[in-house]
Amino acid sequence: MADKEADLAGPGIGDYAELEKILPADYTSLLSARDTQLATYAAKDYIEQNLCKELNLIRVTVPLIVDVESGVNDLLDRDGSRTPIQFHISNDNDKNPIDAQVVQAATKWKRMALKQFGMGIGQGLLTDMRAIRKDYFLDHDHSAYVDQWDWELAITEEQRNLKLLKEIVGKLWKVLKGAENHVQAMFPQLKTDKYPDMPDELTFLHAEEILDRYPDLPRKQRETEIAKEYRALFIIGIGWTLKDGYPHELRAADYDDWVTDTSAETGRDTHGLNGDILVWNHVTKRRHELTSMGIRVNADTLKVQLEMTGQLDFLNFPYHKAIINNDIPLSIGGGIGQSRTFMLLLKKAHIGEVSATVWPKILKDMCKKKNIHVIE
């Protein structure tokens, strides 16, 4: 059970001796460095245009830094292990200073932005979000520099159910699969039996169902086994404590709704209106997360989740007050990892092949020995 508890705070490998075993030994990129850039931006344009089309979104500006007092920065997990970069803006000799943070994600900001940009029910926004997550272990698919398509869609109270969640997830998968077809039409060498394509259909499983199959395995090992089997799935209900006494994974208490009882819809004891798209990466031979998303908390579920996590003091922040007072729309939203997606679509062994950022020398040297060329 100690392994299960240690496995809650998110993905990651932990040391470079383990990473060296994971990186493939027989790897050759299917694309040149130049073609990689062409394919990356072809996929980026396709995904952005079609997300807007499928979900009725418009592209909007998004902040890189936010005011600490706003409470809109994403804390990622409820255990507080991943803290944002914070700095002081003295402004006019500290007469009107601002304490700011670099965003870790735009999860909360987007919901406030629905009101700011005048979005009605069924309308939403898409951002080209950039963030810094300084507490990640830097491995093959985790970088301190994070790029996401953060999106948010205004909904009604009646739409806060699993039916809508699955409908939206299906549209996301349609876009991602379409992007794969799009880049393969441009670069036919990406279609290869060595690294099979993503399946046409996505499987939906609740976290409780996966636990039933692998009751003794920690979460990451459960995900590995289930991803091998289905190759692409959406795991529903992440954050609620499962019947083994642990949540599938820790989730922050103030954006996704992981507490709502969904037993009437599933016919079993289930909770949560959120989840992750997980695929099997044939290059790395590992589980590969593409997106976390969900129906957002309303006033009632926000208070319940904050009480469960001992964070009721958050209700003093403007963002949380806006939810309690119903001043911002109910919504569904998520963040799709851009470089994670490009890595998968272009069949790369390392996220650094599609994303320019910093890496430790030990990792760069390791990659060179394995014919993996990260962007510097």
C-alpha cells in the first residue's frame, strides 16, 4: 500500500538510471529536423482550427503571469508538492507593487475569461498556453517548459453529467485522430508497422473499473496495463477516493468536479465528472497522457471538495468567490499537451525533439548515445 500512496502525486520516473533503460535502443527519427518542424506546425494548425470547429471555440490571448492575490494559478495537485515560480514587481518604488506568479496552467483563468470575453452557453475559448513547472523530474515526456491547448466551454447545470463529458471527449479524439491522418498525408514515412497508428475509437473506463482489474497495482502500473490492452482510453473519475482507500490520482479541489455521484448513470458506486485521455506510445513502450479535462466545480461541489482537502481558506480568493456567487459560467474544459501530442503524432522518442527548452547534461548525453537529438 505504500507504493499506492507514493504513486498519487502525478507521473514521473525519478532517476536517470531508470530513464536510460526506458529510452529505446533502436531508435531513428522518421523525420529530419527540418521536416519535424514542418510537421509540428502542420499538426498545430490543424488541431487549433478543428478544436474551434468541433467545440465552437474562439482563440484568445492568455497570460504568462498572474497576480498571486487572484487565486487563479493552477496548483496542479492538492498535496502542494508543485509550487509556481513567484516574483515581486516593485513597480513605482513599491508604491503600487504586484506579487506575481508564472502560470503552471490556465485552468482557472479560462473560466474567468469566459465571462470576460462574453461567452454564452455553448460558446468557448481556446488558448495557446505556455507555462513553467519547475518541480517536474525532467525525463522523456516531462519538461519544465509546458505548452498546452487550454480550452473552456460554457455549459448549463443540466449538462453537468457523464453524457456531455463523453460527447466532448469524443470530439477531442476526432480532432487528434484527424491530425494524425493530416500529418501522415504530408509525410507518408510516419505510417509504419513498427509504430502503429492510434486507434479510430477511444475506450471509456471508470477508475473503479480499472482498479477492479488490477486491485494490487499502484496507479501508474494499472494505467500501463490498461493502455497496453486498449491503446487509447479515457479514464473517468480521477480524484475521488476509490474502494481501496486511495484516489486514482490526486487532483486539485477547485477546478474539476471529482466528487459528484454518478452511480445513477453507471450502475455502480462511482464519482467524478472528469478524466484523462491516455494512449499507448509504441516508440517508448509506455503509457502516454495527452490531456486532463473535466466538468468544472459548481458552488456546491467546490465547497465539498475544499472541505475534503482542508483548503476552505481558498474561498477568500476572487476566483473561488466568483464560483460561490455564480458570477462566472458553469463550464467544461481541459488542457491538451501540445509537445506531448506532437511527440506521439510524429513518433518521437523524446519530447525534446519537438520542444525547445533546457535539459540537464546527463539527459542530453544519454539521448545522443541513443540517436535521439533534442532541440537546444
